[in-house]
Amino acid sequence: MNWDRIEGNWKQFKGNAVQQWGKLTGDQLDVIAGKRDLLLGRIQELYGISKEEGEKQLEDWEQRMQQVAHSNETTVIPPKA
């Protein structure tokens, strides 16, 4: 999925972001506004992870969002860690 699509439909996707990264607040997601680099930075900061780990998590999340976009589902439960 093209990140531009996520950014353009951020209101639809931000609930899924909260499911994935529960430490993110609604206010933080509003500021992020679908900007991938801002989301990555906030995830790194909140979870104390490396940029590489953050990138991996974002890539996995993007793939799940592609599933959402191609189905009638509105949310996808994140995988168990």
C-alpha cells in the first residue's frame, strides 16, 4: 500500500494505529496526521526502540492496513508479540 493512501485516509487508519501502539494518544495521532516519519519517531520515543525496529513494525502494520483496505473489515487485530 502506498503511504500516501494511509496519509490521505488517516482518520480511518489512526484507530488501527492505536490498536497497534497503545501508548499513542489521540492528540499525538492528530499531530502526526498520517506523516510516516512523525509516526516512526513517536513510536521510537514511546517504546524505546531502534529506528530499524520501528521501521519493521511500521512495514508490518502497513501490510495489515492493506488487508483492511481490501476487505470489509474496519480494524485488524495486531499480531501477538
